[in-house]
Amino acid sequence: MTDWIGETFTSDFGWNHLESLVDVGDRMAGSPGEREAMELTRDALERAGARDARIDPFEIQGWERGDSRLYAGETTQDCIALPRSPSDAATGEFVDLGYGLPEDFEDDLSGKVVMVSSTVPDHYERFIHRREKYYHAVEAGAEAFVFANHVEGCLPPTGSVGTEDAPVGDIPAVGVSKEVGARLVRRFEGDEVTVEVDCETPDADSGNVHAELGPDTEEELLVTSHLDAHDIAEGAWDNGSGTAMVVELARVLAEREDELDTRVRFVAFGAEEVGLVGSEHEVDRLGDDREQIKAVVNGDGVVFGRTLKFNTHGFDELEAAAESVADRFDHPVSVVPDLVPHSDHWPFVQWGVPGYMVSCETEGRGRGWGHTFADTFDKLEVRNLREQAILLAELVVTLADADTETHHKAEADIIEALEDEDLAAGMKITGDWPY
């Protein structure tokens, strides 16, 4: 039967949910907007036909934005605080460290305010996350951290700092646009500058939204996303699109429920943008029961590009399943075996659970419009959501089939892969090394 394909390609269900999420406004972790997004997603999953739609709440370290300032000479330059920056002020000599590669932090940075780019050179073998650059700066003694966008458009980037053990960072941190970064280098390199961040860090609550379909098996598939977003933007791509995909997949799979041999659980995580808190909470809740997870299909940043990208983390069965679906539909996808130790699949994959990071192919490195004011609804296309939902629904049905086997990896194998891909050192400096 292929009627479901036509129904999916004309469906507005997921797209309407995306529009509802972006119209909430601020969905920052721990905010009233995030709570509203949880309730909207719970209700959408219920309308889709999934069972036992519910919210599992948990406590988090809250962070509420105040004003931020960057004083250079007699000027005040535009900037925004990075979430979980401490409320603090620091003055020091302004130093541009370029891309902020690990070797760029080898000198003593005491008394310095350092700036780094949001990207890495094309020839560099891996992407270096913002938090890794921040903690290199902290370890080298920097007084403050300035994160400069590499994308033109007068768009300062956001993105959290902090670790699981110390959720609020050590030194004040702000984001500046590419244009402000260039101006700072041109006019104030070597001069004294001051970074000030005002914020509140109250206790707060977040939560994960759950629902399920299929038979009541011990083994289960997780179809996941995160529903929080940074407070400065609509969070359409990151990650309203992923949560819209979850509810659309619930709608499709409710119609195909008799094809599911394995229970499918849908989870929209809270508090991803401040350190994968929601998915870590779920892994802790499951404990040893995570061994019953057949696979995790996590969508983070879909829809923006037309071609789906599957990071398979070295799980051969996941690679084969994605490629088989692409072949059946004669539809291009990108399948990459590399590890991505960011987003909500990772708290599962780090313990050997088979998991995809599903995103989409885009031009250049980095997030593009993501993590800026420009992550808005108008940049996405309903066609992409519909096409991708068809492929992902078929993928979930394939994985749920009793004849499709997946195998968990040993912890030692994940550690070896992290070391081989030069990710281990960075995870250790950011406090993300769990082994």
C-alpha cells in the first residue's frame, strides 16, 4: 500500500506544528515558552494517534538573559551574552585567536579577552565546538570570551557554555557578528576592552514529552528531537523542524501501526541547548533498560536542506537501513559513519546504543542561520518536511521490522572511535567525557 505516501506529501500536520512552535516565541530551556512547547507537542502527539502522550518533568539550572556590553576604546560594540555565561564583568587586552584551534591556546592568556571564530578552516579534520574553544580559553587563563560569527549578515551567534558539573561558565562570554569581529580586530587588537554580562540563574524546570505506538514489546525504537530553542530566535530550523518531524512521523506511523513489530516511542527532549540535559535525564531514568533500545532516530536540523544527512556513528546496520530506504525510493541521502557527540542521540550512543543523528546537507561548515536571530520560519519549505517524513517513516518501519537486527557496541569501541576521530581531548576539556 502506498496511499500513505500521497497522504504524507499533502499533509500539513507537522508543518502546522512547526508554525505553532515558532509562534510561541522564547523557548529557552526552563522558560514558560518551553513549557508551552511541551504542552503543544504532547497534544499534537495525542491528535496524531499516539498513546500515552505525557510530560516527564525535571529540574535544571535556569538562565535568564539581561543586558550585555562590549566596551572598546570609547565605543560600545553590539554583542549578546552566551547562555550560561556568568553574570560578571572582565577587562583585558583584546586578542584575536582566529579559528581558535587547540594549538591557538598554547600561550598564557592571563589578562586577555580572547576572540575566536565560529568555524574552522576547510582543511581541518574536524569541527571544533564552541564549548571546546571556551574551555580552552578558560584553561589558558583568559578573562573573557568573544565568539565571532563567520557568516555575514550582522548576526551575533548564541550557544551555551557550562558543564554538567558546573552549569554556569567560568568567565563572561558573548557572541558578536562577523562584522563586529572584523571591526574589533581592525581597531582594537592589543587594546584594553571590557566584557560585561548581566543575567539571572534561578532554579528552573524543563521536561521531556513522550508518546508511543506499536506493540507492547520490551525492545523499542526511539524517534526523538529537542523542542527547546535559544531565546533570541524562533528556532525554526534548530529545532522546531525536528519536533515537527516527530509529530508528523507519529501521524504517519499511526496509520501504519500494524506494520510495526517493535514499539516506537516518540520523545521530544527539553533543555538540549544547554547541554543535552533532557536526553541525559532520559538515559539516567532508563538505567540498564537502555539495553532494550533497538535504535535511536534523532532529528536535529532537518528540513532546512532538501537532502537528509545520516550520521550513523559506525553502526553498520544503521547505514544499511538508511541506504536501503534511499534505494527503494530512488531518493538521494547522505550517509556518514562519523561520530557527532552533540545532540540528543549522544547520551545513548556514548554507551553503545545504535543511534542516528539526522540532519540535512547544507553549504559550508557550521550552523549557517542557526543560533542567530535569523533562524526563522520563512527559511524552511513544507516540501522538504513532507519528502523527508516519507523517507523517515519508511526508515522507522524498516528498523521496527522483526527481521532487522541491530547490535549495541561495547563502551571500549566507542572510546576507541572517539580517539581515532580526535574527539576525545575536546570532550575531556568540556567535561563531556563520561568514561
